[in-house]
Amino acid sequence: VRSSFPYRVAAVTIPLVALAACGRGTPHAAAPTPAGTEASPTTTSAAGVTDFGDVKSVCGPGSGTAPSSSARGVSSSEIHVGVVNDATGPVPGLGAVYVDVAKAFAQWCNAAGGINGRKIVITSRDGKFVEAAARVVDACQQDFMLVGGGTPLDAGTVSARAACGMAAIPAYVASTENRKSPRQALPTRAGNTQVNVFALRALAAQFGGAFKQTGVIAIDNPSLLSVSDPLRKALPQAGATEVSYQKLPNTVTNFRTYVQPLKGKTQALIAPLAPSAGIFQAMSDVGYQPQVILDPLGYTYAQSLIDALKSAPVRSPYYVSVSVFPLEIADQNPTLKKALELTRALHSKVPIDANIIPAWSAWLLFAQSATACSQELSSDCVINKAIAEKAWTAGGMQPPTDLSDVEVTSPCRLLLSATPKGFTYERQLTKPTDGPFNCDPENVVKTDS
Amino acid sequence: VTEFIGFTISGLVTASIFAVVACGLTLTYDTTGIFNWAQGALVAVGAFTYWQLDVAWGWPRYLAIATCLVLVGPVIGLVLERSIMFRLEGTSEATKMVVTLALLVGTLAGINWLWDPTQYRAVTPLAAGHVLTISSQRVPYNDIIVISTATVVALALRALLFRTRVGVEMRATVDDRTLATLNGISPVRTASRSWAVSSTLAVLAGVLIAPRAGLSAASLGLLIVNAYAAAVIGRLRSLPLTFVGALLLGLLTDYSQGYVGSNPHLPGSQYVLGLVSVLPVIVLFIALQFLPQARLRGTRPLRIKESSNAPKRAGAIAFSAGIVALAVAVVPLLSPGDLNSATKVWGFALVALSLVPLVGYAGRLSVSPLALAGIGAVTAAHAAPQGSLMGLLAAAVVTAVVGVLVSLTAIRLSGLYLALATAAFAVMMDGWVFGLPPFTVFGHTFDLFQGGTLTVTRFHALGISTSGDHAFFVFGALVFALAGLAIAAVRRSDFGLRLIALKDSPVGYATLGLNQRRATAAVFGLSGAIAGIGGAVLGAAVQKPSPSVFSFFGGLSLLLMFVILGVNSAGAALGAGLVVGAPALTNLFPSLSQLNATLIGLAGIGLGQDPRGIIEAIVRPRWEPVLRTRRVLLGGAITSAAAYLLTVTGVIGNYTFVFVMGGVLVFLPSVAHAFDSERPTRKERDAASDGLSAPPEMLGLHARATQRDLEVLRGA
């Protein structure tokens, strides 16, 4: 993992922003579950508990007396919860959305009666990119759990969390080490031995010929390669042939030397990397216009891709495949609609950000599980309730996910097209089977690694 | 063939931009003797200003460009010259470098402050969409504009230097400053003009590069290190050769990217890919080897003598014991999280300490301290995965050897060239070696940082483990204290005296029959060993160090802070470690995360005023009376101890403690001053010096001559 160091000229280059994007968003995972299994087995419709959109029994005053608890950070009237982020680090604003979502959720939940009568108290644990371990040590003094946050360099936080038995429901995990660490429930994450090639299958009818001559552009960055390499291995199984592979170094001075070799050789371009007007401009300069451009992993589902498309001419159709409910059609999902309204009420300038849904997903899972611990509130109880979820959908905001297994990749994805005007959900191409998602089990292929 | 022509054209564009920057660099170096490390930062300023005018404020493009070139560029140059550069006349080469390095760090931080680095920015190329097509080869108009601009700049510069009076004056100043002055040429005016031209060239390069490389302050600042290579090929003298150098570099970069970088199926290409991106730096390293050997020179008269007294044995022991005692004392006051962060202080302090013999004693400026530290951390992690102290030893040995090797390649070099060579080394490590995938040499597989998952285990010895933050903090202090003692011993030894002599006068050193190359290699080895230990301690503090912990820019900040505090003392090293390693400033002002770098930059620029550093120039004179007056010292100690006890027992809070200690630190020197028995009376002072602040023969040696001194001297 490359990154920069704070207190100095932050080397805020492409990889860093890409890295930030990389750990985040794009939930995969979960066993194929038939459509419509909304209610999960652990939700009990106890009296005095409020639903959030389609998520049942999230917050409420409960029976009147709060369940007993001897856990750290829990008093008779409050639960202290930490949110890991890097908002004031070398990339200002990194993970700030996690704090926004946490505040929005706590406001709603506390108004609804809290967790069986206990109010949620949020503490931002701002790791400034490299101080995350120290902030986890802080959290160990007063927080019940860490919820709805995350940091790119999270391998260093594993031992700090283990030292004080801190449980977590993060919005994302970046390192394999953290993904496999105990006392965690991961509502959104990626397994890395199985690859979802839905996007290639969905576009096969229209661009199947083009994918026989595929070019791939990736960034030479360990954490980004760890997701783009399995994808490349899976290409043949999706009927695509890689004929040119361009690995950009961390600091690119001249995109044209990487784009030039793609011209003539390739008809389709797979670009699972940070969007950059530099690449698009270079494509226009050398006259490279593939029949289709695709990001099959969804890391570029962000306002910055639209901005890049606005500033440089790209005539090829551009698709991004994601596994979250599209923010553009939030009106069709009551849970997402409510989540966005609450987030924007607190912080009006929330751009398209693939991290909003994972953060809400983590909070809803936390609150629902904590509320279900109506006998005694402990972090073990919360985690056990959470990982008992076999098909967590966060009210349809994400595809059903089996939280008991961190290695399974979800078959569900959907396709968005990207133009300078914004993202558009491609229902015809997606052929949805479950909500907006296409959950054909054959979308997932196994790779040898 | 199409590819080849494509790469050639884009290589020419790259070369043009390098050339514009390198010519500006050469111009100011020649006319003022200052190598402007911040030239890249000025390029970034140009690019961001252009974006602000053209995109953010929507000015017409020609107006935006004209404003940049006619107004912004010259004004920046003039302001720099008037406010900073002219003060550097008569300071040592090291000071000049540190000030411009500080300008680099400060400017880049300032840019990140003004222009939020998370926001997306792009500038469309000139004449976007217009492409010249010659038999299927597409050449965007923008390329043609860039290449022809560079050509015009080159021709115009040549005409300026050889066909105008201004140019003749500039060249005359370069050839012989004194003679030129005698002939009525004002060196000040010449300097102003060349700074104005040079910064305009930098801004022009920024305008040209903005549509091409994207707008990121750090990568623009670093990218231009490539242009340094072109300037060195031109031997920092010849503009035509610089131009040729830029041409070579531009083509080399783009061919290597195009043919090697984009062919990952070539065998071994995963190892070479990183190399491609640092190729210009390697060219810089090689070009330095072919520079004509710098003649041994005596020192030029300096405005201020830049050396200090040797530490006394008792003083060094007291200092080291004090450090450990303070470390033990401060632990209960820190919150567990802050203590966890603060463990990094000792690693950084040790790395800074490694610069004391190198920069402070021998006067060899190295800008790669953290690169060696990175090697130390990796060595310790691989040699002692269980955390045995042998890991520290192994780190010291390996980095000492690497240090000597670096010095051997740079042994003929001194001053600026040595600094450039170490910069090239640091960028090479940072940009290539630390990121290498696993490789096998002689049957042993090396995986340096293991893709960011490398663990440096905290050390244990004699059955005591330092895995906890508390134990490790004290352990770090202990290692630092021991290293500090060693450094003080070196300073008192023959070797230390030889290093001081080497710094004072290389030519005198050689005249005495001493081998300066051997001394240089030895001091590099010593410094490398300490840096390696520092790297191991830093790595163990972080436990999961990513290569970025040891980045080039990180090293620059540490170096700057160290030089700002004063290059001769372990105290300065500790101070640098505290500033860079402890999260104090950003915790106080969380919204100003660039504050630290900006302050370091500003303080470094201030160094032009008094190059001895803050400790020597301000702290020591203020505190010497305190050490002399026992009563006051005792009083201060008792107050501090009482405040500490009250805090630890919870009677007063941390903030009250900080307030009390702050009061003690501020007022103690004033109190001591009042009580100081050795303080000369006003009458004595006047009698001793006829109103001068020092005996006339010492004026300007230990302190600057004051305005009053000058008046007295003039009167006399």
C-alpha cells in the first residue's frame, strides 16, 4: 500500500485518491439468495421498536428498562460508538462521509428512542491516514464498538483492536489481514478468490466481438492490483481476451505513452482505476476510440469520473458496474431515499459517493443487532447477531450478503452508464433478477489464486 | 513505426517542458549561485494559478496565460529575490540549499492549503480538438505549440544573454562578480532580473504542463526533479547543453515508458516498471559522476561562522540521562492514544541524529536520511522477525555499508552535487526499490515491504519485552540517549576534530596530508548506521510501516526541521523528531493539516537570517544565564517537580501543568537574567566595546553585526 505521510507535503497523487476509492464502496459477497427475502431471522417485532425504511426493528425505547450491560462505553443511558475516518489527514475529507452518516443515523435513532432506550453517542476517530492505530487505542478507552468507518491502511489497526477486544462493524476493510480479523461483522466487502464478471456477460451481446481484443489499464499499486489482477485472470472465463495490458506507475507524467500501444490493437478498454482526464485527453490525442470502456469493479462510481468526462472528450460508451442500489434512482428504494434525505439534511453537499450506502448498511446492521440483544448488551452479542445474518440487504440498498462467510463473492451486480451528464442505471442491459441487481449465479467465476 | 513516431512527438513535448524549467534553473544558479530546489514548486504555482484564472474564474484563455506570464511569473521572482534570496549572499552553500528546500516544502504545502487536493481539477489543452494528421500520425496542436514555445524560449534566452546589455551584465556577473561590480554593474539588479526571468519560465512550464500531467502539487514538484537532471547534464553552466540534456531525457523517458513500461509481458518487467518512472533521477546520478571534479577550495568568507563548541562529557551524560528521565516522566501524562503516536518520535529523532556528524560536523548535506532509515527498518524486520536486538545491529551494519557505498559514488562530489546525488538516491529508493515485487538473489528471496504488510516486531532483551507503548517509548528514549552519547564522544575524538576541519576548509585539510575521501566515507558510514537504527526503531514504533513512512518528502521535512533547530546538537535532533513525529500541532489545529509543513517551510526560509539554527541563535544565549545561576535553576526545577507531582496525583489537570511549565520556560531566563552575577553592567559593556556589541575583531563571527555596530564602525 503506497500512501503519503502527514505533517508534510502530502504526496497526494493519483494512487492515493485511488487507494481511498479502492477500499471503499463496492460491496460484493454473499450466497445467491432468491429475491424477496427481506426480513431476516433475527429481527423481532418487539413493542416500542421502529423500522428504518425496509429494515425492521432498528431503534426504539424498548420495554422501558435498558438491558443490563457491563460493557465498556455503555452507561445506563448512553452507548459510545467510534467512527474511524481520515477526514483531516493528507487527503482532507477522506472518510468524512462516514462521520456525516454516523451523525445522521444517531440523530434519527436517538429521536426514535435509541438502542432499547440508550442514546448513541458518536466519537469521530480521525486517524489522519497513518495514526489509525493510535485512534483505535483511544477508542479502546471509551468506545463500545467501532461502526460505519474505515481507513485504507487498516492492517496496522488489527493488533490494536485485538489488544482491547474491540469489536467492529466497519463500512469497509482494505487489507486481507483486517478482513480476516476476529470480532468483526462485514456488511460490505470483497472476497478475492472469486470474481464477479457480470458486466462482461451483460455487454457480451453488444460488444462481445470487441472484448476479444481487450486492453486493460491498471495502476501499479499493491492494493489496487490485488483487485485488478484476479479480474484479469477471470477475463478468459468471461469470453474476453486481453491483448494489451498497461500498468501505470504511481506518478504519471505522460499518459500518451500508455495509451498509444492500445490504439489499433484493442477494441474494448477495461479501466478499473481512478478516473483521470489525463487518460481521456491522451486517448483523444492519439485518436484511440475503443468500442466500449468498462469499469467492472465499480471503484470509479464517483463524481470525479463525471467531472473527468466533462473536461475531456470521450466518445466511446462508458459503463461502470456496481453492487449498490444506484443513488440516481434512490426514489425507488424507501430505505435509500430515507438514508439520503437524512444525510443531506445534515450536510447538504453530499456528492455521488459510493461510500454512503456501505456506511448506512453498517449502522443499520449495528443498530438492529444491538437492539436484538435485549437481555444483555455486549459487543459479542452484537457481533454474533450480526454475523447470523445469512442475507443482509440493508433494506435493499445492497445485494443479499451472507455475513457468516467473508470469502464469498456476491453474484449480484448492475450496470450504470457514465456520460458528462452523470450516471444512468441501465435496466435493459442489467436484466435485473433481484431488485435492481442481476443475481445470476454464473456471474461469479473462480480463479486459481 | 506509428508508435515510434508517437513516442517521439510526446517525448519532444516532455523534453520541451523539462528544457524550459532547466534553463530557468541554470540561469539563477549562474547569476546568483543559488540552486533553486523550489523551481518545481514554482511550476506547480504556475499550473494552479493558470487553472484558477482559466477554469475557476472563467477568464478568456489568452488573458489567463498573459496574466500568468506577464504578471504572476515576474512578480513571484521579484518577491522571492527581495524577500529571501538576497539575504543568502554570503551564507554557506548548505544554507542556500536548505532555504530553497524549505521554500519547496512550504510552497507545496501552501498550494495544498489553498487548493483542496481532493477536488478534481483539469485544464483543457490549447486548441483542444485540433489535430494535425500527417499520413495517419496524429499530432495535436497543443504539442506543436509546446514544442515551438520551448524553441522560442531557448532562442530568446540566447539572444537575451548575447545580444542585449542586460544579458552581457548577467554574464559578466557570472564570470567575475567583483569585476562586474567595479564596472558599474549592479549585482542586485542582475539578480532581480534573473529571478524574474527564471520564475516566469517556471510559471510558463506550469501553464504548458497543466493539461498534460494533471494538477497535483506534490507530483508536479517532484516531476521537476527530472529537470534538475537536464540542468546537471548542462553542467549548470551551458544553456545549449541543458537544452540537449532535456531533449535526451524527454525522449528517454517516453521511449522507456512506451516500450518497457507498457510491455508487462517482457521478462522481468515487473522489476523495471518502477525503474522507468525514476529513470531521470538515475540519469541525474550518472551525470553527476561525469561532472568535472570540483577543485578543492578554501572557504569563502561567510557572514556568520557556522560552527559551535564541542559538548562536554558531563554535559552529554546529563543530557542523555535527562532525556531518559523525561521520557519516563512524561509517559503518565499522555493519553494511551497519544502515547501510541508519540512512540514515533524516537525513530525520527534518531534519524535526525544521524545527520549531526554528517551535516553538523563534516558539512556534507545529505537529503536522503529516511531512505537509509527505510533500509534499516526492512533489515530489522527480516533479520529479527522475533524482535531480537540483533535486528538493530543488523540494521546498523547494513545501512552503514549502504551509506559508505552512496558516499563512494558521490565521493568526488561536495556541496550541491553531493546533495543532488543523495536526492537521486532517495527518490530511487522511494519510487522504485521500496516498491519492488519479491526478487531472488543467490537463491534467497527478498520481499522488501511485502506489499505493505511488513511487520517490524518491537524489540526484547534480557527478558524484557517492549511490545507495549509505554515500554517502547522508554526503550526509544534509551536508544536515542545512547546514540546521543556516542555522537558527543565522536565530536570530542580526533575523528570529530578532523570532520570539523574538513568542514572549515577542505583545502587546509588536504594540505595537512589528511585524506578527505576516507573521512567522507567514514562519516557516511557512521551516519548510515545511526539512520539504520533510527529506521528500525521507527518501523517498530509503527509496527506495520508502509514505504511511504520513508518517503523523500518525509525526509525533507525532517532534514529541514533539524537544520532549522541547528545542525550541531542532539537537542536539535530531538526537536526535529518531536515536530515531525508527535501529533501535537495537528491535534491542536485539526483543520489545518498542512500547518506543520507550512511552518517548517517558513522557518526554513527564515534560516537565511541566521544559519546557526534556533537553538544556537536564540535558545542557548537565553538559557545560559539560567545554567550559571544555581538559585534560579533550583527554583525552576522545584516548581516543575511540584507541578509534575500534582499532575500525576491528579490534583491539577494536564492543561494547568502545561500552563505552569510554559510559564517556567518563558520566565526562567528573564529571572536568571536579573540575578545573573556575571552580567556585565552597562558601564562595563560600554567601556569594553566602545558601543560595539562585541570586540571589533569578533564582529560577525559569533553574532551578526548590528545596525548600531555598523554605525559605530562608520563613525570611527
